[in-house]
Amino acid sequence: MDIHAEPIAKIGIIGGGAAGMSCALWLKQLGLQPVIIEKNTYLGGQLKGMQRINRWVLGHQQQTSAELAELYAAHIGQLDVDCLYQAQLLDIRRLANGFELTVNQLEKHTSLLVRALVIATGVRVVGAEVFADIPGFAALYPSTHLSFYPLDHLPKLGQLAGRTVAVIGGGDNAHFTAKDAALAGAQVHLLIRHTAKARAPIRRHVQALVAEGCIIEHSGVQIAAFATTENRIILALTNGQHVIVDELFGRLGFAANTGFLDNFAALTNISKARGYINTDAVYRSSLADVYAIGDVADALHPSVVNAIAAGAVAAQDLSDRI
Ligand SMILES: Cc1cc2nc3c(=O)[nH]c(=O)nc-3n(C[C@H](O)[C@H](O)[C@H](O)COP(=O)(O)OP(=O)(O)OC[C@H]3O[C@@H](n4cnc5c(N)ncnc54)[C@H](O)[C@@H]3O)c2cc1C
């Protein structure tokens, strides 16, 4: 049989971040035909906007995350991978041997037949919605003194000396923000709902700053009400204390971008835990021919290299099976 007479299997990849691009690269090299379906006008996902050296990618000591995003996207461009930008999935129907996708791109509808689906839609920052029902919040937000993106304190560090700052959250990002603000000369209140969950090295650094008095840690507290006075924010805590601050940084974690799956009967029953897609070791989900890679399937160890590795593993498994 002439194997070249066989049609090349198309694989739909939803999301063009590090995970989706890596999967596309591997699929292409393995002789399959990836199609990236991306809601934005560009590839890169979370990396795209991060102008900070990424210290966690072997061999790339000097590159910012945004530069890595450019490198990855250029690589995909050279491989001539099909990418649908500004694409919105309107329908996903399971067929006998794959899926039919209906995609809306700038009011133009396209139908795509794919042999398998790879979900690589990443995560979003949890933000203001968490405080929406707390008294006083609606009057305060939006405000330039209150923000939620994990790196948004960096441009403000030069103005924080002598000011008072609250950081809300108990994970790594809350700890990094509290440390950065304290080292910039701010008096920091770190408000932790339950207990600290940051990794040991950053936790130790924060505890040292607590011992020096630069950070005051409040554990087991939540915000009961917000108010303002003379351009400052008053936080009434559930333990009865009040804290008055100049800046407030929420570090409330992330949520998997899986809500859109509920729109499609073919995917609504996919197994999830706290919104993240459950997979096996080769990134197969609970549904036949549906994979999930990168942050959307990795609540515990989100990182560029893990996303890239997941894309490669899923592609190899697909190639072995199809
Ligand atoms: C502030 C911050 C700092 C970080 N720092 C580091 C670091 O220093 N080192 C490190 O290794 N990692 C870091 N990370 C984590 C790293 O950025 C992620 O693990 C990695 O980028 C995840 O890639 P991904 O492809 O899984 O998801 P994403 O990058 O989130 O990509 C998902 C893509 O899917 C698209 N999408 C979403 N929904 C849809 C839909 N319905 N239809 C079509 N497209 C959709 C999105 O537009 C996006 O392009 C950081 C993350 C944050 C937030």
C-alpha cells in the first residue's frame, strides 16, 4: 500500500500557548497535521505579556518570557502550521472517527474535521469576582491602587518606599509580592485566609522579613468590608482588626480555562478536579480522542517546560495511536 495515499490526520489544538505550540511542533514532525485554534490574534498565551527574565528554562538564561513566546511563535511560523486566530468555537460534534468543529473567525464560519482534539487553553488569573459581594468593594473597584495580576506590583516598586501595602493570598505569588514590596521599603500586611502554601525557599524569605518587622502576617483572616479614606483603603478583617493601606495586591490564584467546554455536549462530561482537566500520564482525558496539556491540566506544577513536555508527550501518543 502506498502510505502517501492515506489522508494525513488533522489534529485540532485548542489554545496556542507554550503547550499548544509544542504539541503542534511534535505533531508536524511526526507526520500529522496540527491546526491551532486560538482566540487571540497571536500565539504565546500567558508568556506573551511577561517582560521578565524567565529563570526556569534550560539554556535560555537571558530571555524574558515574552521573548520566549516570540521564539516559539516564529518556530511554528517556519513549520507552516495552520493557525486560526481570533477563533471562537461554535460547535464540537463527535463523529464515528473524530470530531467536526465549527469555528467562527471574524463572522466567517469554518467547518473542520479532526481526528482528535487537544485542549491547551491554560488558566486565567482569579481576581475581583472573589470580592464582588463584600461590602464596600463595588465603590472601590476599579482602582489603580487595587490589582490582581501576579506581576503588577513590579512597575510600582519605585514608589512603594514608606508606603503601606496589603497582599492577599498564601501562595508563591503572594509571597513574592510581599517580599518585593518589603524590600522596596514598604510596610507590608500579608493576609492569608487559611495557612501559607508557598514553597519553602520563598516562605523562608518572607518569614525572615516578618522577623525583621517589614512584613506583618495575618493568618486565618478574610476581608469583611472595604472602605476608603483620603485616597487610602481601609480593610476590615474578620478578626475585628482594621488595616489601612495605600496599595492592595490580590494574589488569589488561577482558574483553569475550561468553562467553554460546557457549551458542547460532546465535551461536558470530561472529568475535572477543581476545574482542571484530569488526564493520565500521556495526557489522555477521560473522553476518547481528547487530550489536555499544559496549565489547563496541571494545577500543581504549571511552568513553561512542563507545558512544552506535555505537548510533546501527547503528540507522541497520538502519533503512536493514529
Ligand atoms: C505571572 C506569571 C509568571 C510566571 N512565571 C513563570 C516562569 O518564570 N517560568 C515558568 O516556567 N512559568 C511561569 N509561569 C507559568 C507559565 O507561564 C505557564 O505554565 C505556561 O505559559 C502555560 O502554557 P499553556 O500553553 O498551558 O497555557 P497558556 O499560556 O495560558 O495558553 C493558553 C492559550 O489558549 C488560548 N485560549 C484559552 N481559551 C481558549 C478558547 N476557548 N479557544 C481558543 N483559545 C483559547 C489562550 O488565548 C492562550 O493563548 C508564570 C505564569 C504567570 C501567570
